[in-house]
Amino acid sequence: MSHTIGIRQAQKRRTRQALLDEALRLLEHQSLSSLGLREVTRAVGVAPTAFYRHFDGTASLGVALVEETLGSLHGMIGAVLAETGDSEERLDRGVELIARHVAAQPAHFRFIARERHGGVGPVREAIAAQLRLFAEEVAAALGTEPESTGWDREDLLMLGGLYVDHMVITASALLDAGPEGEREVVRVARRRLRLVTLGRAHWLDGGGDGE
């Protein structure tokens, strides 16, 4: 009996992943708000009613795609931030990590870039929530560094947000540039990060208020 249940669960996982993969393929050419459930289920080869065994609707499917795209990055970015050594070198490795991920999953990141300001509210909120979590994780890591002595939580979160915004901008630039333009995008991204790092070093010179 347990063997049969295990087979059914494995089949359910495969069908769910097939729906996600096919939706992502279709979203290369349209927005989530225009995606039809019948279009997705027909491509996967399941009945439309089967869709609702996995997702409540297109918004639920979109949120799952957000988690699939950004969720896996948390551990990887966390590992980079936890490394010892020069903070600038770690940020450089963070840029390389984003470049590798965009190259490996361009459709996923194109989906995020399009839907971040798209018409499906729950998906926008899911993306924003993931980016806020990234900013908090980066801020927490930066707060352990000697360079952050004297910084309050608000300023650390602002700095973390700057780095995350930079990550998003870099990912979008990589998508636009394609493989042939990747080296230049990475070069510019690293220079911009160094500019932020210089600003960080002198932030408290003006009392932390930028004046």
C-alpha cells in the first residue's frame, strides 16, 4: 500500500513540475495574466481539472515559479556572504553567481523581470517578499563586518537593499546582453559595486544622514 502511495506522490510531483515547466515555456512569449490554463494542460497532456490538484489558479502557479526561481538562491548567496575574507571579493563572487544563474535559467529570470511589475498582484507581492528577504539576509551579513561598526538597522537594511537592487539590475542587463555581452555586464556590475562600497566606507562621516 505504501509503495502505491509513493508511486502516486512521485507522479503528482512530476505532473506539477511539468505544469511549471510548460507554463514557463509559454511565458517566454506572453505575460502571466494572459496565460490560459487549457493552453498549459493541453501541452502537458492532462485534463484542465487536473491543474487544480496542484494550483489554485494562474496566480498560484506564478507564485510557485517565483519560489522556484529565487528560493534556491538564498542558500547560495548566504554561503557567499558567510565566506571569510575581503568583502569586495565576496561581492564579486556574488556577481559571478548571478551571472551563472541567469545563464543557466534565462527563462526563469525573464519571468521575474517581466512579472515584478506585472498585472498579477500575488506574484508581484511574492517577488517583492523574496527581494525583501534577500535584503534582510544581506544586511544581517554586512552587520557582522567591522566596516559596519556604528551602523543602525535602518541603514544596514538600506545598504542591503542597494545590493539586492543591484543584483536585479545586473540580472536584467545580462538577459538583454545575452552570452556575447555577459563579460561587459559583469565588468560594469563590479565597478558599480565598488562605488557602493566606497560610499559605505564614508557613510558615517556625515553622521549617517548623507549630509
